Amino acid sequence: MDKQITSRDGTPLAYARTGQGPAVVLVSGAMSTGATVAPLAARLADRFTVVPYDRRGRGASGDTPPYAVAREVEDLAALIEAVGGDAALYGISSGGALALTAAASGLPVRQVAVYEPPFAVYEGGAEERARYTRNLTEALDQGRHGDAVEHFLRLTGLAETMIQGARQSPIWADMEAIAPTLAYDDAVMGDGLVPRERLAAITVPVLAVAGGASPAWLREATRAVAETAPEGSYRTLEDQTHMVDPDVLAPVLAEFFAGS
């Protein structure tokens, strides 16, 4: 991230800007930075001005307590202003939930595309998310960042053997360092259920994309977003998982962003 702006509350935000054309801001998900979506940015830059950024508390961006989802919406407002005053948004996972919140809040957004926002559409989902919030909050309050990461990985469905293996990996220290922002993504997700009232307030086209090889509940959650947004549409990418290949995703996003 080679550029910087200041959000409304004084928080410095690091971002990159590449390509030419209508602006598209890329919103990363939990445990991610702008670098995570940089490969996708590279594949869209031939048609759009693409803006990946480090969400507050991550990468080269700063942070200003206390956290509120509204502050992250203000961050997006500042980025959109910096790139010309209007933009399309793309968000992956909980970053998709943030992008949808920003669009519903009335920011100057042309379109919103999301990839697998992980809303709980399955039986017992609300209870599972509430339990996760309690466990996450307790771990972070006690400074147990490694345990906080474990709680998140379990929520994603990662097997215990893989979680313990991750603890021994060279990247574990980096995961612990970014763990406090898990609370931010948890706040963005709210109670974990599909935010139907918020989605109904979005007045621009929404594209919700899921991977054909992802768990069924993720595809159902993504379809629910498309069906609830007034101008929503749904796409499935064959053989893709939550770790979507940017080479497969980019053409779908480019078609959508160029079409309205």
C-alpha cells in the first residue's frame, strides 16, 4: 500500500491505486489485508481504477479506539472521495458484509459485488455465532490472541488437526498480531443472520457470488443476499471454494461492474 488518506476520526488508512477507468474499491475479509486482494486488483486494472486498502488495525493502516462499524463505513467514504467521489465496491467474506453495510448507508456507490458473505442460514447458526462472540471477546479481553485465532478458525470449520498445525507454522505470529481485528469483523457480521432490512435498503445493483465447491450453507447465504437486495443477482463459480481463484472471479466482476 503506497498511498495514505485520513479517515474522519483521524485514522490513517493505507491504500493502493492501480489501473484506469471507473473506481472499484476492494474490501478484504477477516485475518486479511489489502495485500490479500491485490492479485484480484491486478486482474481488474486493465478496465478499472482498482483500490485495495488495509482496513483499520491491519497492515500499514492505523487504528483509533473505540471501534464501531460506522467508523469502517467512514473509512470507505474517505477512500471513495479520494478516488473521485463515487465507486463500486467488492467485498469477500465478512468484507462483503461491510461493503453491503456501506451501500445501505447511502455512500456514493454504483454497484456492490460480494463473494460468500458468511451469514448463518443454518439451524442453530445464531446460537453458534453468539457463542463465538462470547469466546472471542473473552480471549481478546484476556490477551489470549492465539486462542482468539483458534476460535475463528473453528468457526470457519477448519479441522482441529489443521488448527494445531497452524499454531506451529511461521505465519502464526502474524495471525496473532492481527487477532484484535477479529472483533471488528464480528461486529460487522452483527448477529450473524442475513441482514434483510439492511439489504432491502440498498438501491444499487448487487451481485452475490459463491463457489460451487463451497459448503452448501455458504451458497445459501450468498443466494439469500441476492434474493433480498432489490436489484440482486446470483452467480455460482464452478469448482471454486471460499479461497476463490482471482483468474476465475475477475471476469465475472468485470462484466458486472461494466454493465451498469
